[in-house]
Amino acid sequence: MDSYESSESRFAEIRAAREQRRAQRRPPSAGPDKYRDSYDTPPYDNFPMEDVEGAPKGSLVRVVITQAVVCALLLGALFGASKAMPNTYRQLRTAYTLVMKTDMTVKEVWAAAKAAFASLKEDIYVLAPYREEETPTEAPTKGAAIESSGGIDIALEYANQSCSVAPIATTAKPFRPLEAGVLSSAFGYRIHPISGEEGVHTGMDVAAPEGEPISAAFYGTVLETGENRGYGKYVLLEHAGGLQTFYAHCSEIAVGEGVVLRPGDVLGLVGSTGNSTGPHLHFEVRLHGLRCDPAPLFGNAMYPPKEGEA
């Protein structure tokens, strides 16, 4: 009996202390407490809503507006990145897609994100203009100087050792290195426009206005950049399967050795440096060191020939 009375006394003290704290929290104008303790009232009913400070008026609206502004800023940043830094945007999108398709732990997702951003710090991708390829029904000329040509030809007696007339094909569709131009000198036999000697032209000359952007034809790495008397400023790209592409007579070079380029990335500008009669691009395709005709890769109607030539 003593134990029961002591327990009842203890409970009464707890209830009294709770009532005292509740009265201190309640404003004086609140009136009597209608939520009285009773043994029949569940524990959560002992905490009336009046005792809890309500959220400030309009807070939900402010939260919604803030979230909408943040989402709009994020979408704007993504849209800006897709236009200003298309290669970086594609790289991040690829990494995100890979993460979403793979069953990964939070730790693995964090490691993948760190790896993606680490690759951006290394500047292996060029943040350069990117042109979406559109195949025109007829390639425009854009006022190109159709007689522009040049470069270095191979003597006829050595042509069979370094050139191949066999058509080649690639599984990846190539990107046109120039958006527009005129085919001023095709691959194969010709009389050099400067020296007047017979020889074999190892690529195709596409006449275009000076300063026109030159794009990478395939995904690859810049193997070499430089300048010499014959080709002027040039860029050599290395691709998979022993394939290389060569871009010469540039007025400016926009990439450095070791840089990774995607199809459509700008690597330089059309010029007339080196052994040249006018602004044009000398474009070569090399397979295991053999110079091959680029025309079959793009289609013979890639650029219209100058008047009087088929």
C-alpha cells in the first residue's frame, strides 16, 4: 500500500510540474487549459496544438518560390553549359547517365562524381565551338577562292609506297572539316600549282575564306601540331584503328598536343601558311601510314569541284 501511495505521489508531482511548464508557455490571454490530463487521454493528446508555435504566415509560399528560383537557376546553368561548353556538358551527361543506369552505393556515386570533375580539371576536353552536322543537298561555296591550293606532292615513282587508291570506310560517320568550300585539288595525280611538276597529291584541298573554322573529322587525340615550309601550320589527329587525319595551311591552331577532340570540335582556322596559292585547307586521311583518298569517306559530293572539273 505504501508503495502504491508513493507511486501516486510521484505521478502527481510529475503532472504538477508538467502543468506548471505548460502554464508558463501559454500566453496570459489564452484562458484556461481545456486539455486536462486524464488517465484516458493518450500521451500525444497531452501536448495541445496551442503549445506549439505555428509556422510564420507565408513561409510555405517563400519555400516554394525559393525552390522554383533555385531550379530555374540550375536549368539556366545547364542550358548555358550546353551552349558555351558542349563537350564538357556531354561528358557530364554521359557520366550522369552511367551512374543512373548502374546499381551503385552512395560511396561509389561520390567516387564517380569526383572522377568526372577531376577529368575536367585536367583540361583534356577542348571548350571550343561545336557545329551540329547538317548534310546539305548541295554544299555552299561561301565565296571561296577556287584556285587556292598548294602543299607538298609525292613524286610519281614513290607514290605506290606511301599512297593507296583503295577506298576506305569507317564505322563512325565523319564530320566535314569545313562547313562549306570548293574542292580546288583532289587526291591523286596532278601538276603542282606552284612548282609545275608532276606528282601525287596526298589529300584534298578545299578552298574557303580565311578564318573559317576547321573541325575534327573524328573523335581522337592531337598527336602533333607544328609548322613547316610545305604545309604551314598543321594539326595531326590520331584516331582508333590506325587512322589519322591531317589538317594543314591553318592561319591559327586552337589546340595543343595531347588534347582530346570530339567530331565537330574546332581545331584551327583556314589560312594560307606554307606552300600555298591562297586560303584553303589541305585535308589528309592516313591509314597505318598510307595516304588514302578522303572523298569516299564523305561522299564524292562532299564539296563541289571548281568549274571545268568533274
